[in-house]
Amino acid sequence: MQYAIFGDLHSHKQNTVRVLQHIQEVAPNAALFALGDLYECKIGKRKAEHARNLPLKEAAIVKKSFQELLTFPSVIGNQEERIALVTGSEHFLHYEEKLYIDHAMLIHGHQFEWDEQFEPTFPEFHTPLVFFGHSHRAAIYIDGVRTAVSYNTPLFVGNQQYIINVGAVVETLDWCLYDSEAMTVMFMRAEM
């Protein structure tokens, strides 16, 4: 089965439309899954420590035309958690922390520990593949070591554990095509 996996949309309708169109062109039968941070919270981390019961318009970028695009399952991101915290709305908390597909776990990535260079320290995983986002930087981690990615080239991922950052829709229009039968992952980038 083919899966189109993407994340970090941050309420950017134009880039989201471009990525969804690219997926439709490249893999029209792929199941769509998102890795959180669908929305953009306008309240920073420090202010969010004390801000409560804010109106949604003040706290987040939430437009109906963007929401209509969100027809696929997603995990929760830190943006959704912060919007819920500062508004008191539980609407943004209905996403799961993790989702599982063939041989893979999906998670946003804000749950990991991150160092000063914004590199993650991973907990132990029990699936051959882990797909995440959060840092907006596409990468493959093999034995915890960051490896550069090649776009439009299938990578065989059936021989060991791979931890894959799919990049971001909001900045670079990145996404991954995962084929669970061939056990390949292909990094993709829609045109700007």
C-alpha cells in the first residue's frame, strides 16, 4: 500500500493545496496521513505559559477554506496543543499522539528531546519505521545519525530501522511517499 505522509502545514493553505495536488499527480491512490502542526498558533511559547481563555481568532490562524482541506488523519502537534491550552478549546485535542500504519509509527516529534542545534534524541521505538516532523528539516536517521536525503529516488527501508523526518509543507512543500509492500520511501517536493 502507498502512503503519502506530510506535516507542519501551519495553516498555510496555498502550500497545502500544492502538496495535495502533487500527491494526486504522483500517487493518486495513496492514503494520506499528516504529522501534526496542521494549524498555526499565534501565541508564542512564553506567552502561552500564562495566556488562557483567549478568543480563537487571537490565538490561531483558523480559516474555513483551510479546514476544508483537512480530510485526512493526523497526529497532534505542538501547535494544536498550544492552541488548546491558550483557548481552552478541546477541539484541537482530538488528535492521537501516535498513529500506526504498515510497519511504521507516525508522531509529530515535539515529544522528543531536542538539543541546541535542534537535533533530536530518540527514545526506543518498536516499529521498523518512524515518520516525524517538527523541525521542518527533511532527513533520515540511521542508528541515530542524521543522513541527507535525495528527492524523487526510492530508498529501500526494509533492512533496518529508519527514523524519517518528512520535512515541512509550510516552508519547502516536502512530503514522503511510503510503499509498504516494496518497503521504499521516496522524499518528494511539490513545486513552489
